[in-house]
Amino acid sequence: MSGVTARIVVERRGVDVALEVATGECVAVIGPNGAGKSTVVEALAGLLPIDAGQVVLGGTVVSDQRRTVPAHRRRIGLVAQRPDLFPFLDVVGNVAFGPRAAGVRRAAARARALRALAALGIDDLAGRSPDALSGGQAQRVAIARALATDPAVLLLDEPTSALDVSARDEVRAALRTAIGGRPSVLVTHDPVEVVALADRVVVVEHGRVVEDGTPAAVLGRPTSAFAAAFSGLALVRGTATAGGIATDGGGELASGTHAVPPGRPALGAFHPTAAVLTRDGAGPERTVTSLEPRDGLVRVRAGDLVADLTLARVTALGIGPGDAVHVDVPASELAVYAPRG
């Protein structure tokens, strides 16, 4: 089973993305809203023609400048945010619909559907009506429906985003089973989903790939602002020093994790809750630009540095936009590393 090789250029959307997915690999595509993720999915699925480039799925060219093979003729298994099951069919009928539409005889299509349901451990739902299913059950049926078509490639477009937190684990387990040895593309805003399912992460911003690496590399040592925020980290840019990083905004932060030769471009990553913010203490001096609520804390943005503080601490400091502050990060909490590429 071949993977995915694509260069997707859609000029009116400002997208130019190259993507490769090896056989058996799951690649997560992440990025801010409007970055081009949906364009990538639509082009791979055959729902959107490309202006330049080429899409090769399972060893077959399905899109280029001259032609676009329609979605129903691509061996694509699509799992979207919502299951959209047919209300007039029972569960096994929904799962068998894809093979039937592809010309498989009724009995063979039903057998395929039952195998797909059994593979996900939900064959006991076969005779139920869609309106009798929970959200998690319905989404697992949608995954079985994608599997029943024997897809060459799986497209997973925010597959758990519409579910309650309690249902997401069971659906992720079903997705792991579905992926198996299939090349898969996962679009998600959920870091847990990336860690649980992806072998590689591609970050798209403004229609371009800005990061590409393993989850450990991209989420643990991000080089883009989005990947840092996605990981819950703050990112500061600067130049390596003998003991840390001289930030582009001025001032130096010390680091206990440091392997960049002095004078080279460097990045520093830390969790905002580790930052120490004072009126006149240690650390680079900055001007407060904004205060934002963040998960029960207050995120203080001060130029290129951030700190997450309790409301009581912010009140005690008496700070607001325009005030001068010092921001420091304990050396043990700051990782300094070289930008990738």
C-alpha cells in the first residue's frame, strides 16, 4: 500500500503546501484557523481542484493541473467532525453504503460492514438506528464506514472535536485501530490527539509548511509561535550565549538546558507558569502589552515574553498595559536550542 505524495497549490486561497505520508504513517496537520488545513483536506479528498502541483494517493495520480479525479473514485476513507449517518438506514446499512456505492454486491457489502464493526468492537450495534447511538458510538460507526471501503488513505478531519471529553478516548482507540498500516492524514486542534495518533507533525501557517518533524521535536522544541502555543509553551527568539540566550527584545535569560554555540541564532522555550514577573527584580525589562484570562490564571504579555500569574499576584503587583516589569525564567525551566532548518 503506497502513501501520499502531494504538492497542493490553490492560488485564490494562498496555499502552497507539500506533504508526504509514508505507508503506515499518520501525519498530523496543525495550524491556526485559516492557515490552509481545510484546503489540504479538500484537495486530497477530491473536493477542490488545484492550480499547480500534483496529488498522488496510493501510487495513483488523482489531481494535477489538467484533471481532478472525483471524490467517489478515490480510495479515500474520510472521517469528519460529525458522523452524518443516514437516519433511514440501520448501523450496518450505513457502514455497507460505501461498498454498495462502489458496486459491491449486497451480501458482500454487508459482510464487509460487519467485519469493520467487529474490528472496532462495536458489532453489537449493527441493528441499531443512528438516533439510538451516543455521540461516541456514532463516530465509531463513521470510522467503521470509512474502513469498509478498504481505503488506500485515511483522512481524519477533526474526528473528535464535536465529542464530549468522556467519549474522546474510545474514539481515539477506534482511530488507532483504523489507521493500522494505512497512510493517514489527521487534522486536529487537540494536542492529545497528536500525541496519541501521529508519527509526524506538519505545522501550516499562512498557507505554507513552517515545521515538520516528530511530535517530540515539534511539540517539545517548537520553532513556530503556533506550535509553541499548541504545546502550552512560550517561545522567545534570540542569540545563544555561554549560559543561555540573549533575547531579541533585550536582556539575557539563563538556561540549564543549553547546547547552542554562543553567537548562533537560538530559541528559548518555557512554560508561562514558570516565569517570574516583578516590578524591579531580575530578568529582562519589558513593557506590559496586555492582560488575558487563561485557564484560571492571567496571562501577562510583555513584549516577546509572557507569564501566567494568579489574579491575586497580578492585583498585588498592580500592573496593567504600559507598565514596566521584569520577566525572569528559572534556568532549570528554560530550554535553549537551535532553530530547525
